[in-house]
Amino acid sequence: MKLSNLIVIFLALALPVILVLSFYVSLQVDTARLRGTYDSYLINAAHETMVAFELNTTRSRYSSIADSKIRDLEAAKNVFPSTLATSFGYTGSSSSYMMSYVPALVFTLYDGYYMYIPTKTWNSNTFSHELKPYVYYSKEYESTNGKEKLIINFSLDNYVAVYFYEDKTNKTYVSRSGYLEIIPGRESDKNTFLANLDNETARKYYREAWNFTEWFNNIVKSNMPSETIELLAVEDTITHHNSALPGAESRFNDERTAVIKNTITSNLIQSMNIYSKNTASNFQMPELTESEWDTVLNNVCFIAFLQGLPLGTTLYNGYTIAVSSENKEIVTADDLVFIGSDGAYHRIWCPHLDVDGISRTQ
Amino acid sequence: MGDSLITVVTILLAAILMFIFPMMAISERNDDVSELTVQTAVAEFVNNSRNIGKITEANYSKLISTLNSTGNTYDVQMEVQVIDENPAKKGPITSGETKIGENIYYSIYTTQILEDLEADGTKYMKEGDILTVTVSNTNNTISQMLKNFFYGLTGNDTYSIVGSLSGIVTVDGK
């Protein structure tokens, strides 16, 4: 066979392979680039939604009232599809089209969360996104003999609402809510601690919190099995610190975070399953990482899921968490601003913070 | 005489087609795959950083190690455009400092960001800042060398692998 024939055969074999390979790889590169772009779109839309939520709630005097909050949430939620649609180049009425790729939107607030999920309308087979009732971060505990029942609604800090059924077959219950607090510093007793406080609000807070905590401990210790008592112990038996304070490493906080995680994920998985069963897309709950959970467990957040968008050879599957930095739901230590003795404003972690001659670095 | 010339030309052609052409094609695909990795890593780094409001050392070293895994050397250019007010002493003294015009941005570049990372392990950003990251290769990849050899089209300072993304920071990083 002539050399030129060999070349032709080689070309006939190699050229298609190389062409297909190069096409495939460039498609993958485009897909990766597009995924990055979609991620940005999603983050931007979620951020815009959070800004709308903040604008609506912080400027509204009545935002703590459920009706008003729902109205604010509806308004904030409408920002999401329109921002997303604008990014994707859809305009006008087609913005609702984007919502068919959104299996869930979640607003995690101070003591519970709101979810927007596709819900089947009663007279047709179509789905539309609807706001579900507020879900509290709550868990039910039963006593050893199975007679008493304790329901605790946790929150992002040491505030809890408690419902105690002395007899769970009977529908009457005692309910109380308040902050879980112990006397800071092991040796000081209540009265000297209160006398040293020069702030009436702080005094009132501690008095009410101690009162509530005493009642809470009493209910838990006299009715619950030992493992529940260990979980819900307000005072750490080793360090004698308040184990309910946010950020403290304690079994109470482990339990609190587990309850918050469980209530959110179980509802999300369920609603995504129902939706994917009824549509062609296969929606699945993505796994949130530990650091993302950490964000959700310490802040007011908006979690948006976007799934099923065509993306090169695959389907896009993404989610994002937008954190609120300005709201009336919760005040964390990071939100506080102090006026130092130098007359300037400082955050609590600022090394230059110096109040009454005592600086943080000392 | 004519026949032997044709044979020599044919052998040359065969060598080019059977060795150089596949080598070029494969090295170019190799660069594409590197670019895919770079693009993904940069997107992940930028989106993650602007979503948590800070550039952490952990995220930065993750980006660098992902980049290094492609076997090339890279130049990572970061820029944070910090949003700031445009203050001016204008009008009556009683009103104090007033703001004029739009908010302005000032920029912080790679070396300054890395200094912060070295000192605290974290570079904090705030809501509204803009983070831009551009990554390009600094070494000559095989595909670039081959191209240089055959076409002489590309200069020494050109790059073939590039990844870039920018975005607005969505949250105050503490």
C-alpha cells in the first residue's frame, strides 16, 4: 500500500475522533462557564430578595404582626423571579416561567421559617408557588411513663417557647416562653449580681429570665427521662456557663441546631418529592454543607433552590443562601455597635473598643 | 528524480499528519480541560467569597491547590472594589458633613489582599463591594509551544488558559 493511502486511512480514522473530542471538551468548558454564570444569577436574585425583605420589614412598624409579615414576604418573594428572569433575558409576563425551575424558597426567621413551594391547585393539575404556614423550630419530648408531653419551640438564640401537657390525652396545657439564663459567674449570688447592674432593662431581663429558667428546669427535671434532662440542661455542669447561649459549645445547642436542621430539611425533602413526582423534572434536595448550616443557624436567611434548567449536556442544580444583615428579627452580638471612650463607634470584636477605660485587648 | 522528491514530501506530510497534528490536538484539549478546571475553581471561589462576605485563607489555598493540580503555573489577580461614601463639607456648618453625588469605589489589589490574608487569615468585605478574580497561566503550555513553533503567531506574554469572574458581595463579612 502506498504511503499516501495510509495517510488517507489515518485521517479518516483520526479526524472524526479528534473533532468529536474537541467539540465535547469545548462543550464542557462552556457548561462550566454557564454554570458559574447561573450561580451568579441565582446569588444576585437571592440577594435582591433579601434586600427587598429588609426594606419591607425594617421600615414597617407592624412587621412583627403575622399578617403584615406575610404581606412583606409576598412582596419580597416576587422580586426573586423577576430578578432571575431579567438576568436570563426574559422580560414581562414570562418571569413566572422561571418559577417552574424553583422547587422551593425558604425564609428562615427567628423562631421558625416560611416556605414557598409549588402547590397543586384544587381544581386543576397545575402547580403554583404558595406560602405555607409558619413552621416553628419545634420538637416534642415525652416523659418516661409516656403520660406527660413537652413541646419546645427553639429560636436562633436562648429564647424558647414551651408547651407542657401534664396529661397528653387531655388537651389542656401550660405554655410559657422566655429566655434561658443563669447567673453569670459561678460564685455571685442573684442579689449582688443585680445590685451591681446599673441598667434597669438588664435587671428586668435577668429577673424574668431566671424566673422562667427555674420553671423550665423544674418541668424538665421532674418529668423528663434522664437523656432529655441532659440535652436540655441550661447550666453546663462542667464550665458552669449558660449552655443555651448562641455560640456556646453545649449539648443544648447541639440539640437546638439539630431540631432546626431537621424541621427545615424534612419539610423541604417532602415538598420536593411531591413536586418532582408530579412533574417531569427530578428535583432533589441538595446537601447543604456544615458552614452553610452554620450561616442558617445563626442568621435570618433566604435559601433559594434552582433546579432543572438546561445547561449544556446536563441540567443545572443549584442553591444559594442570602444572609440578612439588617432586620428586626434578631439582634446578634455582631450587630451591636458601642461608643468607646474615644468617641468613635466600634463593633464588639473591634480591637480598639475601649469602654470606661477597659479595652477588649486587656 | 521527480519520484524521490514526491516521496520525501509525502514522508514529511505523513510525519506532520501522524505525529504533530495529533499532538497539537491533544495538547489543545489538555488546555481546554485545564481551562475548565480553572473556570470552575474561580467561579466557586468568587461566588463563595461574595456570599460569605470575606476571603478566607482556606478558600484561597483551595483555589491555588486546584489551579496547581492542572500542572501549570498561574497568575491570580484579585481586586476588591470597596464602596465608600463621597463626603464633602458643603452647606451650613450645622448640618455637618454631607454626602455629595454617588457613592464611589476605591480598589484594593492582590498584594494588599494577600497581606490581609497573611496577617489575619481573612479579608473582610462588606455588602456592595465588588470582587473580581482573574486567573491566567504564566508558563508556556505544550500547545502554546507547538503553536509558537509552527505558526509563530503567539508571543511569550500571551496566555491560553484564563478564568475570570466578578460579582457584588452580598453580605457583610462580620
